[in-house]
Amino acid sequence: MNTIRLKVFKCIEVGRLKNTVVTVALLIFLVLFVSISHLPNSGFINIIAKDASLPRIYPDECVRIGIDENGKITDWITCLRTGESVTETINMAGNWEEYVSKALANIFRLFPDAAYLDIGANIGPHVTMAAKYTNRVYAVDPSLENLAYIRHSLELEGTEDNVVLINNVISDSQTTLYPFQPDATNNAMVFFLPEEELRNKKKPNYAHRSNNGPMTTATFQQLLDVIPEQNIILKIDVEGSECKVLSDYMKKKDKDKYIPFIVMEWEHIKGNDHGLCPDLDSLIQGFHDSGYYPFSVDLIQDSKQISFSALKDYNDIMWIHSATMKQIRITKKVYKIPNEEKSD
């Protein structure tokens, strides 16, 4: 968002002072009008100020979860919310996606100077975890309530200064999308759809339960433009919109950021849920042309390279750039991509 700066000069003549005050008042009114018209869903990247008010939240409880790294325990606080798959899993298993946390911790040690970007952060278990390893964390989520939970967890942990909170829906263009929550018991599963697509849904929409409303989107490139670091570790979980977020970026020949690892949910896009990924082969081609190879989400030494034809068997994928594979001495296998397989 562009900021309009006002310069107020002292007037020596008393007669001119009155006119100056009136002029300044009018300018202030215009600044406020322009600012309000751009908040919060203007299509710009909406960075939440440290002192900005967020919705009042009522956590079920705030718990410590963690990982064991060869006998060393690293733990962090996550505040839980009713009606959340994260909450239910933590209550049952004592953790949330422990395999992802271990993989990320491994990556943070390999790239200590890289930023961590979490698109679709939800209530933030991986964000509060990352803030224990790096002070360059960016948490993106369309829900201000989710961001309020993240901030509260960080404040309890004392790592709030390590994280930038961003309130946006990320897509392939600037447009207005509408939330669709088909499951009343899972506030984490919210799809953002065009208005016409939403109207065609025959299932009930419980988006009001997760306090989501229509959002004007921003692009992945616009998001990268506000991150000063050159190296970025990306985790993305946006309920099937991963195709729209990443496809255009993967087609770019000249990329101004280096993303050595991309940890992403694959479950919704492999089935083209809600029509959000109609051309998965094109996305896979983009990864391949950009030098990425798919692996299972695990510790680097235990991660296994996946053939492109076997991607459908996985719900989560870790894409590793070829330059990174060379750096950490991973021998890559050569598999045919889907388009090559079809041409045979």
C-alpha cells in the first residue's frame, strides 16, 4: 500500500497560519479516506502492524508441543481453538504434523539465514515452531482470527518479534474470492472460490464459523516483493489453491528469490478439488523446468525421491531445488514427467 506523507511547515505570519491549519485538516481527511478505502482487502499485501488490534480470541488452552531431535527436545506454544482439526489432532496425538516440523527443523539448520514463509498458516503451530529457529518468519492467512491466535502463541513464547503477520489470500491474479467451508466441524478447511463457483455449490457453507469473508487476492510475486531476504523456505497449505499460487511463478525463467525447499500439501490439488487445479500436469512441468524434484516430507537423510507418476499417492510433497540437492549431496534420479509419459 502506498503511504501518503504530509509535510507541515511553520507559518511566520499569523494570517497564513489559519489557512494552513484548514489545509492540513483537509489533507488529513483525504489521507484517512484513501487509507480506509484500501483496508484491509485491496489486493495489496496487508502486513499487520505490531500494535494493530486483532479479534478477541478465547483459546481452549495453550499447550506446549515439540520434537525430539536426537535426544534434544525443542518445544513451542500453540494456542488451540474449538472446531479445529489442529486442535483435535494435538489433543489426541500430542503434536501436529510432527514429520513436517522435523523436516523444517532440519532445513532451518541447513539454511540458517533463510526466511521462512508459511502461506495458509492457520492457527500457527509451524509458525511458532519456526520462530524458535529463525527471526525471519512470515505468516500469511486470510483469517484475522487465525493471526490473533498466532500472535497470542508468540507472545506467550516471547518470539513475537521474529514473525511478520500478513492478512491475505494469495492467488494467480488480483480478484475477489469468496470463502467456502463445507465442513462445520473443521474451521481449517476453507476454500476460496469465485462468486459464480460458490453459487453453484449445493453443500451448505459454514464460512461464517471461521469468520472469513470475501477477500481481494494478491499474487505470489507481490508477496515475495515485500520480503527482503533472498533465500526463502516455503511451506504452503491453501486447500487446493497451491496451483494458482505457484503456477505463474514456476513459469518465470528469471526468479528474483531462491527457494531451496517447498513443503506443500498435495491432497487437494491432485484431485482438482473444487476445480482449483484443472491442469496439474502444467504445474508439475513448471516445477521440473524450474529445477525442482519431488521428495517425501521427512528428514533430509531419510527423504525419498518420488517419481512424477507416483505423486498421486502422496498427500504432502517436499520439492527440493537441484542446486540445493547438489549442495547437500543428494543424488537425483531422472524420471519422466507426465507430459513426456503421454507422448510415448
